[in-house]
Amino acid sequence: MLTVEKIGGTSMSQFHTVLHNIFLRPKENPYNRIFVVSAYSGVTNWLLEDKKTGAPGIYLKFSKQEQYEYALDELLDKLIAINQQFKDIGLDQEIARKYITQRIQDTKSLLHSMSEVLASGYVLKNNLLLASREILASIGEAHSAFNSVNIIQHHNIHATFVDLSGFHDSEFLTIDERIRKSFKSIDFLKTITVATGYTKGTEGIMREFDRGYSEVTFSKVAVAVKADEAIIHKEYHLSSADPVIVGTEEAVPVGNTNYDVADQLADIGMEAIHPKASKPLEKLGINLRIKNTFEPEHPGTLISKDFKGTERKVEMIAGSDKVVIIDIHDSLMVGEVGVDLNLMELFKKYNISYILKSTNANSISMVIWEKQKTDDLINELTSRYQLVTVKDCAIVCAMGSNISKPGVLAQAASILAKNHINIESVAQSLRQVNMQFVIDRPSFKKAVCELNKALCLEKE
């Protein structure tokens, strides 16, 4: 069975475990597997910006032309230090050092040339900055993929390095064309293939998908080679609730679910897979398995297109306390056609996609990410409608592939009420795969724990 497997940055940084639990685990035949790897944990943050805090990386220094070459030298020292962590499992330190040193030097030369073009004023600055972001992003995955192949080969297993970054070629290929060309001549039955999570393409993978690019590469590779199964190795199971919140004993691994539920998770920031990466897999009927890197014997969670649980039950509780609810009230709304359209056009103007929407005759409430709220948005809303209320809140969701049974919504609401948690807004579509409750922020963790205990761990 041909599998395409993705390994995330946190797992890659613990490559001792990854090596033995994933690469070396099949004793009889280690081949017929393609791995798409992320950069080691933290490296892409150094290159671009911190994904969580927004703290600037080398990209900002280049955009401001502020000592980016010195920053690249500092990065090289950090990457060589990472290499040293894998000396005991076979990474050839000299070969690895030469590879990443040359890559950094070539990057500096390329960025220097781009700086001169920027200074000339003959091209649009934004286009070159987007290109520089692509170049910088590719370094992390090239580093980790090259090292992985070197280590695997040390253990007498044939491995092939596929650098999809196209750093040293000038071919004008789309992302899909580059992937097809790169894998065309490989005999997967005779080698482990390790590819970079970054792929160079004329459309620009960062422009299209930003920091979700490695999962998009993973998905496109699986589609290109018509994989029998796609696998994502994470540092945790896809569980009934976040183990950090409810504890590992109360977080039960989910055995099966479908892509619809996976989309619901992604919508509230709890990605099993980036939604733009899941669609090609779903369309082609390729099942996706989420596995825990540190429990290799566990089958993980199988996500498929048509799965529907035989038991009508909530599978997962998830949510976020980093959202706000915006309520637009106007007495002229009632019976008025196009109110929603006007509001959505305004949200499109500010590039905002809402998480939840509930309405009545005179009000529309929408939950958005807190980081998307801006004074300009609120001021424009206020200028158009009678009353605009903005409130920090949390959203907690009960999800499942088969939760359309009488009483589940009432049971969830009852659990929240018994724990003195007020529901400020609620939404559920006819498809009934996701019940969404807006609550006050301080109650978020308690709500997740109590709903998980009552709905996911219940015995029938």
C-alpha cells in the first residue's frame, strides 16, 4: 500500500523518536512510503514571523532592509546547532553543515540581488517581497528533509531526497506540475522518499496558502501519486477534547470521523488538516489517518468521505476563547431583503470570515477571531446600523458525524446550565454535525470539560 505521510515540526524536532517509531518501524519492507516534512519546530518562525505571537523574523528585516544578512548568519548558527542534536543517530555533521551553509549563502546572494532591484524602483515592491517570503520559507523544509534522508541512509535504508523548492532551477512550473515531474521517475517500491513541505510554483504557495503550505504540498503529493492512504503524524491523538484542557485520561482518541467534521474543527482553529488541503483528498476518495508519533502501535483516527457513526453520539468537543461576538441590531431589518448581503460585503472588504452566525427579526450576531477585529470595521458598522455591540467571548462546539438524535442539543444546553454557564448565542445547521455555543470567556475550559465528560464519555 502506497502511503503519503506528513510529519509536523514538533515531531521533526524529536527525530530520535520519529526515526524509530515511523521510518524504521516496518521491519520487513520500509519502502513504498513518501514523507512530506515540515521544518524543525521554531525554524519557520525565525524565517518569517512567529505564528502565534506575530514576533518578526528575517522576512521583516529584509522588507525593511535592516541587517537581514547578519540575521541569516545567526540563523545558520542555529541550524547547525540543531544538526548537532542528531549526531548520535547518524547525521553526518560535515555533509549536513556544508549543505545548509551553501543554502544560506545562496539565499543571501539571491536576496542581495533582489535588494538591488528594489532600490532601482523599476518593479513593484510587493511582488519582490512576496518572492523573498517564498525563498525564506523554503529553507526550513530543505534543511529538515536533507537531514532526514542522510540519517535514514545511515541506517542502511535507501532514501531519496526530493527538494520541491526548486531553489536552483529556473523552470516556470505550477505547484502541481513540479510535484508530478519530481515524483515521475521514482520507484517507490525501492526507496523511502522524503520531500520538502514547501513547493515552488508560479502561483506562489505562500501567496495561496501562507503558513498552511506544507499540508497543501502533502495533499497535492498524495493526489499526484494516487496514494492508497494519507497519514499525518502529530504529537497527539485527535481526541474527544483537548488533553491540555481535560487531561489525558479524559481525552479519548477518536477512531473514525469524516471530512465534514474535520472542516468544522478547522473552522475554529483546531485543525486536523488545513481545509484547503483536505478538499483534494476528499474529492479523490483518499482516506486520511491522524496518528500519534509517540504511540506508533495505535491505529489513530481515520477520516473518510462517507463515514457516519453507527451510534448517534457526539465525537468531539472543541472551541476557542480567542473570539469576539459582534451583534448588529437595527429595527429596520425586519422583512428587509439584502441586509445580510450588505453585511457580508462589508466583512469581505475587511477579509473576515465568520465562525458562527445567528439571526432574528432585528439582529444578526456573528463570531469572528479576536485578531480580525479592527477599529475601522467597528466604526463602519456603527455608521451603518442603529446599535453595534462587540463583546469578548468563547465558543464551544459539540461535533460528530452522527449527532442528529433528539435531545442532544437540549442535553448540551442543560449541562452548561447546570454548571452556571450562560449561553449567549447558539447555532446549528440542518446537517447537524456541529452545535455551536457562545459563552463567556472565563467559563470556556469548564464548559469543554463538562461537555466532554457528559457527551463524549457517556455510556449507553
